[in-house]
Amino acid sequence: MKTLLLTAVLLGLVAALQAQDPLFFSPQELNITGTWYVKAMVSKNLTEGRRPREVFPVTITALEGGNLEAKINFKFNGRCYEKKVLMYKLEQPGKYRDSKGHKLIFVEQLPMKDHVIIYCEKQRPGKTFGMGKLLGRSPEASPEALKEFKKFTQHKGLLQENIIMPEQKDSCVPEQN
């Protein structure tokens, strides 16, 4: 009888904790495949000279086993480059690791429709690197999503004055060598 009662209490506790945790949602709710627009970015390490002035849409593709691939185009010294980031799914929903296992990547769905925060964290001896991006399905600004992003940055210990909102561009096609 005690075992049955303990099991029921534990299941109720797990259900309650899952309902409160913003990073805990079922895989059906977390569909981040497709094209996303970078609305805002934040990092401790984005100095004035390294801040992107313009950004391009990010494409996220589903791979086998719940893994993801993010294709990011960017400009550096006037040239376009493409970077692919493999995100390997971990047990906790919304949590991934990069292909080298050095970075943890968290995807948090926001309450407003079609907006997510992707947060990347890397630990080094004596130093932690963290960068967050507010992404939306359309290029239009969302004051509500930006407000949630500001709360998120504060929660992560990042300074709100480090939030940047780069100019949204349609495309950047890397040169073929």
C-alpha cells in the first residue's frame, strides 16, 4: 500500500514539475524546423567590433533520432559564409549538444506564437561562454517576444545593454570555390 501511495505521489510531483519547467515540453510541441529570423542577440563577448550589423535567416532541418542541423549564413570581411551546426538531441526535451560535445544548446519555446530562444553555453576552465538568440518565423518585430527575451537574458545573468537587434537581410550566398 505504501509503495502504491509513494508511486502516485511521485508521478504527481513529476507532472507538476514538468508543467512548471519552461524547457520541458513534449516533442510534438517543439517543432523548430524551417526558416527562422534572428530578432535579437545577446552575449557577454560581443564587443562593438564583433557585433553583426546584419543577419540572415537561419534554416533548421530535422535529422534522424530527433537531431537537428542549423544552417547559418553570415558575412565576414564583406564575404558570405555558411556554417552548419549539428545539434544532437539529449534526453531532456529542448536540450542538445554540438557535434564536438563542447557546447550545450537549449531551445525554449516562448508563449507567443512562432518565437523561440536558442541559448548556447560553453564551459572552459574558469570561464563560461553564453549566447542567446531570439528567433521568429517572420521578420516582423514582436515587442512581446523581445520583452520575454529580456527576461531570459536577465535570468541567465547577461546584461540587457548587450542585447543587439541587427538588421534583417534576405540572403547571403556563399561563394563557391
